[in-house]
Amino acid sequence: MKKSCEIPTGFLSRFLADSKTDLLKFCRLNLPSTASNRIPVPVEDFFSAVEPIDIDILHRQRLLRFQIPHGTTVAKLRTLAYDMMAQGARSVQYAHIPGEKTRYPIWVIELWAKLISLKEQQAPWTGVERWLQSQAHTDEDAEQVKAVLAVMGNVPYDMKKTAFSDGKPIYDLWRLLGNNWTNSTDIDNMLDFLRLQIVRRGIAQSFVVLPVHFTEKLTQAIESSHRGQRDGRTWRWLDKVGEQVFSEGKTILTVVHLGVSMNMAHWVPLAFDGSQNLLLYGNSLDLEATVPSPILSTYRSWAALYSQKPLCTDKLSVATQQDGHSCGPLAANALRNFVFNDPLVESSRVGFERMKIFHEIVLETLCHQVKPGLIDGQINDSDSTTDRKRKQGEEKVSYSTKRFKLKCKQGEDEFSDEGSPYDDQDEEEGAIMGKNGYAVVDAAIQLIEELQITDKIPTHIGGDAEAKEVKKELREINEVIQSERIIQVEEEDNGDEIDEVDGVDIIEDGADDEGDLIEELSPATRKAYRAGMKRFENYLKLNGLYVGSKSIFELEDAPQDTPIWIRTWIGTTIQMPAAHL
């Protein structure tokens, strides 16, 4: 009975969309229209006791052309399907289309549901190609349009953005390609990419990039504290941020939505230098605007907990906005100008900026998931780590910055990560804590350094090129882990498409008895973490630094047949913390 409700294997991939369908093809799918719900048809009328026809080419075309029932009707049909089959139903018909009496297999109900889902996902992309072509004002614009179309033709439409904190599908990026408002997920994607750039350029010690909800959460915490209601876990998180900003001298980079503070649907860039108690603020709609008093009050109260210096404010350079929908990209551009001195966007070039942001996000997603061979091009040596052949067939997961030309390929799923030795089995849920992951990698780095200086082991171990490269890779991974060890938030959709301000809850699922805040890492970082630690483990094994199933760093004592230098070593070295591998 269950099989009767399943769409046949291969039907979607041949005639509609599946996980291999690229975004460009998805945008061009010709999907059937949906019936109105003004004159409802009894759901029982859709079922029939007559045996269904065999689906041939003609009827396949009809299934993809005929108007499908309204979404509410399809939902009811899915609920009733098993009961109706138990009562003798063998087929379904298009009861909402007068005169259409053809009986189709029961699985057509699932096909209708799939079509409705595809239509909802595709709807925002209607007209995207037309918008792209309208942006080709100059040769540079035309090249950017081609680049966007190229990545759209290479990325599966439903590929998860595992390189970014939200992990949503690529088709969720539609707001970037058009004259649309951007939401908090779009802005956080831009901030995630900014964080990656900062790490790759070796300046992670100077900045901490925070999600759009940071200022709102900080405001709520300050206000609750004034009322004598101090939430412990929120303040533990804020204390960690405060330590980085006020003790380590890092500068906060974030984007703020003015919906809460000023009842205004508008994104603005903000930077806060805790070492100077300096708050920088920009507003693309008003270049002379000062910091809104609610935001100023929040940061002043927070800074007063750490410093006696008065809070100062200054303007953050931002491009002038001349429309009602580009504040998000302009806010992100202002932060890049502040950090990297990238030029501010000209008012006539906002479309180009949107395309560039989309291209960066999609390319970053592909670089974290695509298999070798799909990508081709030059590596930017100034930003990349050294690529060399791995021992035992290992494949390096690197945080190097690479520029690729994408090749269009057809056929097999070239984007699948299946078969990788570093597959993240619980990628969605998160399994490695930032604090724990950082401690493990840091210990591994220290152990390699111990190997390099000790006189208790053969001299070549720890000083060879492989050890140095392992150490370099682990340091890169730890920089990324450190940059992510701030907050893990979960968005709650309030159904407000106007204000674009979502509520957030700090995730503490799985916290220990003392209530420590769990700091989950992004899927991409977890994958790199596992790859780096696996490579470290392989190095130890290849150099005889394992006794049985344990490395010399995990042993409390060793059998008598263990080499003397290993037995001498035990008890004198630092111990590896437990790794959540």
C-alpha cells in the first residue's frame, strides 16, 4: 500500500527536478498551474475503485500540463489516501477538471504535492534571468552576469549552504537577484562570508563578526538586567563576546535592523571598538544620521560593565542609497570598506553588487562540497595553503581562498559528498562544540611542537615537512573555530515579511550540568576539523606513535615491549582532551 503512494524512481529526475537539477534549469521549469479554491470539490470525488491506467508518454505529458488541485485539497488527499485505499480506492482522477475522467495511479497525489512545493520554491525566481540581463550596462557588468549564470548552471537548486550558518538551500537566495528586500538570513550570509575573508587574510585577531540579532539580543539582556531579571545563559554568551572585545581588543562588525529601535524596515552597518569605546554607525538613507538612542544606550550600558572610558561615536562610511530595497547589500559593503578598504558601491552599481554577493555565496558553497575535477582554474597563491598529495589517499579540506572557473558537466551527481572519508553523519544537528573543538586542535598543535623540540624521540619525527604542514593546517582550522565560537542561534519565523526581524533563541540543547553554552560549529568547519584531526592521527600512526589503539599522548602507561623512548615519554607530556570525533 505504501508503494502505491510513492512516485516511481526516475520520474522526477527525467521530467521535473531532483537533487541533481541545477538552479538555472530549475528556474526554467514549466510547471502546471494550480486550481482555485473558490469552488471546492469533495475530496472523495478524486478517488476511484477503477484500476489505474499505465502511464505512457501521452499521459506523462498530461500529468505535467494539467492544472493541479489547490494546495489545501492536496493536503487533504494525502491525509485520506491510506484510508481510501483500505476502502477499495485504486486510482485518482482530476475531479476539479470538468469532463476529465482518466484514472491515474494513487502516487499522482504525491506528484501534485511535489509540484506545489516546486512552484512555491520557484515562484520568487520568476523573472530573475530577465533582471540579470537588464544589469549588463557595461562590459564588466556583462561578465558578472555570465559568471552568475555559470554558477546557477552548476549548483543544484536545493544544495544546502553548509559553508554558512543558516545551512538553507541555494534557492533561498532569490532576494539577492532582483530589486528585493533582503532578510536576516541574507545578511547573515554576507556576514559569514566577511568572517571567512577576515580569517583568510590573517586578521581574525582584530575582528569579531556577529549575526544580525546580536544588538537586539544585547538590548533585551540589558533591559532585563535593569529590571533585575538576569538570564544566566545569555550573559554567559555576552561575557564571552565582551572578553574578546574589551580584553582582547577585537572590533565588533555587525548589521542592525532598525525595526525594533526605530520601527523602520532598514538595515544599517555597525562597528564597535571596545579598546577605544568607539561606536561607528552608518545609514545609507541618511549619511548624517547619528546612532539611534536605543542602540546607543544599549552599547553604553554594556561598555560600562568593562570600562570607565566614556562611549564615543563616529560615522561609518556607507554608500548613498537611492532606492527602497538595497540597504542590506550597502550595509555589508560598508563593513568591507571599513575592514579591507574595498570601494563603496556607486548608486548606479547596486545591481552589480547584488550579483557579486550572490556569486560569492554560491561559489563558496560549491568550494565546500564539489568534488575534484568539476572545478578548474588558477589558485590565488597569496591566499591559499600549499596543496600537495596526501598520504594514504587523503583529501585535504582546506580553508584556502581559491578562484575557480566552473565547468558545466552533465550526468552523475558531481556535487555529492558521499564516499568522503570525512563525511559528517550528523551535519544537520551539530556534534562538535566550538570550545571542545578548539581545545582538541590546540592540544594537537602543542603536541607537534613538543615532538619538534624533544630529545626523547627519533630526531626526524616532528621536524619533517609533513608535520609542519599538519601543524599549519590545524592552525588554520583553529582560526576558523575561534571566529565561530560566539553564538549559535535558531531563527523563528514570525511571519513578518515587512520588518524582517526574526526572534532568536540561544541553543543550549545538550549543555552539561553546569549549564555551559553549547557553541556548535558550522558543517564546513566540522568537516575541516575532522579532516585535520584525521591527518594528525595518521601522522602519529605512520611514525609509530601509537601503541595498540592509543597514541602515546593518551597512554598512562605502556607494555614492556614498547620502545624505551615511548615509555620514557609517557607521563611527561600534556594529555589530549577528549575529542568529539
